[in-house]
Amino acid sequence: MKAYRIIYIFLALVITSCGSVQKAANNASATAKKASVVKAHTAARTDFKTMKSRLSVSYKDEKQSRNVTVDLRIEKGKQIWMSAKFLGFTAAKIYITPDRVQFYEKLKGRSFDGDFSLISDFLGEPLEYQQLEDLLLGQAVESLQPHDFSIVDNQYQFKQGQLIEKLFKLRPSDFKLSQQSIRKPTDDSFLVITYPDYQVVDKRIIPLEVKVDAKRGKRLSQVILEFKNIEFNQDLSFPFSIPSNSKPMNL
């Protein structure tokens, strides 16, 4: 579950370097079975070949707040590309494939190029590409089946753990996530990803907003992504090249 942190790390680096809405209206069924809810959530995964979106991204912590525009492109199961702009200029780019993570920041002149084994070592837990796509699109980053199932506040809830608490909440209307989180009470740390609302684009349910609240040590941070101008199954390019004069980062 430390894999949650990877999207937060990248969005924080990007920021510091520089349709109609579908609301949950149905009631959670008191007789719903755990296996059926898990199956419905799996079936809710968005199907597409490519997706692009303009993201409005805001970041804040105790010391600063920033707002940037990010162009997002995804070729499902293959690559994620982000280009962040600040004051109209490209400030940073991120390129992620199933076996590699690369990014660079123009203003600070630094870059990273490594495979997922390096990121997994850094996070202390195996990380897979699919988890990043799922996190962005309102799907659980791990299997819900092993978790305790209940209905709380008209939502399907999956919970597990004591030393490390994991929580997933599903909307009864479409079985998409309203929240997924991990908390470590002993470390006084948490990462909470909230999906306040969704939108329907070409009959596909996509988050309208993704909110990431994190606490690591004494540092509190928040990242909010708003998805706009979403298009599916277009022919997309994924241009990426680390500048030769950038300084490699050791993570």
C-alpha cells in the first residue's frame, strides 16, 4: 500500500518545480454480498485504449501553495505521460511505463531515470504500473477480497489492519471508489485519496476530482487534481527525452 505514495511524490515534484457529473444516488443494499461487491468494483474499471486530459493541479503544504496545468496522456497498460506547465512554459515532464519511471524538472535542472525495482526498494514494497492507473481512475490499488466488509454511511466499506490500517469506500451507484487510504498510527502518518465526484465521458465513469492528503512525520501536504477535456481512443504521441544537461537525482 506504500505504492499510494508514488503518485503523490511525482505530483509534488511537478508542482514544486515550477461532461456531466455522476453523483451517487442509490442506496447501499443491506443484503449485498462481499463477493458481489468486489466483482462489481472490478467490472467498473474503465475500458479504453488511450486517454488524454487536461489536469488542473493544486498543491499546498505548511510552506507554500502552487497551481499548475498538467497535460495527461495514458495508453492503457503501457504508458503514462505528464507534462506540467507553469506560466505557459513546460516546467517538468514525467514518463512511466510498466518497467521504468523517468522525469525531469527544467527549472531545477534535475532528472530521474530508473526501473520499478529501484522505486519499489525506495518505497519498501513492490509497486506495479497497474496500481498507478487504478489510483488515477478510481479503482482500488489492491485486491478488496481479503478485507473485512461492511456497510457504513450508505457506502460499501472494506477495512483491514491494526498496525497498518487500510480502508476502501465504494459508492453504491456505480461501485467506484469514494476513498482509499492507508494509516500508520505508530508513525503518525497517513495517505488518504478521496474521489469527491465523478463525470461521465463517452459512457465512461472518470473522476472529476482526485484529492490526496498526506502526512509524513510533521509534514502535511495536499494535492488536488481536477480532470478536464477528457478524450478517449485518439492517436496520441508520448514525446519524452531527458535534457543532456540535467543532474541525475538519487532517490
